[in-house]
Amino acid sequence: MKRFRNLVLSGLAATALAVAPGAASGQVIPAALSVRGTTVRQIHAARAADIVVLGAGFEAGLRQGMVCRVTRAGAPVAEIVLVDLRPRAAAALILTLENGQSIRTGDTVSVKTIS
């Protein structure tokens, strides 16, 4: 069952990366979150999982499995994990959301590091 779930999520991520930035869909929400000077292009709301699409990928040093923090004005909003990458795009799943929060345009994304 876990393998099936991973295949479904991987398929969702690949589909999210294939969607053009201007695609007309009620489930695509444009966003502008920065990771090392790049932006999130879209957030896809789906039954299985919400997917955040970053406008950066391998070329920006991002790697599958990296956990990133989403903040707004220095306050934590969410944590996401990168699940599928391309040279200039990455798909991430939302791991956690702070109570009452949602990822919005203008939120900042940074790779989570051990300090």
C-alpha cells in the first residue's frame, strides 16, 4: 500500500511539473515564494495531496528529499518536502502547516538545515 501511495504521489508531482504556468484550472493557484532568488510557480490542490511547484530545480542546487521551511515575515507557516525535480522546476508536498496558516503569495521558502 505504501508503494502504491508513493507511485500516486510521484504521478501527481510529475503532472504538476508538466502543467504550464498559465494553464487554466480552478485548482492552480499562482504564488511567489522565493528559494535562493527563485519563485514558486503554482500550488495544486488535489484530493491526495497539495503540491507546491517551485520555479527552481537541480540547477539551483535543490535535490529530492530536501525539507524546506515556508515563512511569512519571519514567522513559520509550513514545511514542504521536494519530491520531484527538473533542471528548472521542483514539486514539493506540504508536510506540516502551522495552525490557521496556508501558503500564500510572497511567503519565503528556504532549505531546512541542521543548526
